[in-house]
Amino acid sequence: MHPLDILKNEHIYINRMFSVAERRLNSAREKDETVIELMNKISDFLVQFDEFHHEKEENILFSALLSKQLADDERMLINKLQMEHESRRDKIKELKKAATLNKTTRDSMEFAGAMVFHITALANQFKRHEESEEKSLFNLANKYFSDEEWRIIGRKFDEVTGEHHFEKLRNFLSEIDAMASVSH
């Protein structure tokens, strides 16, 4: 699979996770153990996703692009995307902290509201970021990389995520889907 298709498919998975999380949290009536477990599972997914997805983007794709003779606006795009990654890491930490702190709250609607706030903020940020990547960054990368360079990038991506990457993502999301359905 082409490296940009890998990143696009990962974007689809993260959007699906956000959709499941928002749907479940918006319908939360009680703060039961299944909602807490679901939030912990979602937090774990986001941390893992952030690690492997941004590893590929920042350490492989961005790095390869920055080794090219880019125009100033092209470098600025990459710097902007890297700053957005940092911001998202901070928001994921906030979500993880909120999920942990809200375990002890007695108000189930307060818990659900806090989780919806953090998930929605992350989802909105991700959607804007994803658009920028898929419209601007991917075109930029295609402009600079030869077929051979794409093959090298693809091999490096495989080293980050290993075999059965998308199967693991599907399984993780299936677990989240099942937890969301059971806790309804």
C-alpha cells in the first residue's frame, strides 16, 4: 500500500473512533463502569494512535520532506502540522487526566459532559488537521518524492507499525464499538 494511503486509512479509523465515542457519550445517562472502561479504552487508543501515526508523519514523512529544497511556505506548512501534533498530544493528556479524575465524581452528567467536551475538541482539531494534511501535505509530498523514495518511505512505515497493522486497528475499534453498544 502506498504510504499516503496508509495515512489516509489511519485517518478513517481515528474518525470512526471519534464518531463512536461522541455517539456513546452524547447518549450517556449514567456514569457506570462501562462508560469509564470505554473512556479508558478510547484514551489508550488515542495514545497508541498518536505514537505510531505521528511517528510515521513526523520522523519519516516530514523528515524526508525537510531534507528537500522546500519553499518557505512549504516549510511553514510542515512546522504548522508539527505544532498541531504537539497540541493534540496535550489534548490527549487532558482527556486521559479528565477520564481519571472524573472516575470519582458523583454526577454522571458532569462526567459525560467533561468527556464529550474533550472528545469533541480532539475530533474537531483532528478533522481540521486531517484536511490540511490530505489537501496540502500529501500534494507537497507527491511533488517531491520519486517512486523509489516512496518505496523507501513505505518500508520505514512498515517498520513502525509492523505486520497486520490495519487488522489490529480494526480489532481495537471493534472492541470500542462493542463496549459502546453494551453500555447503551
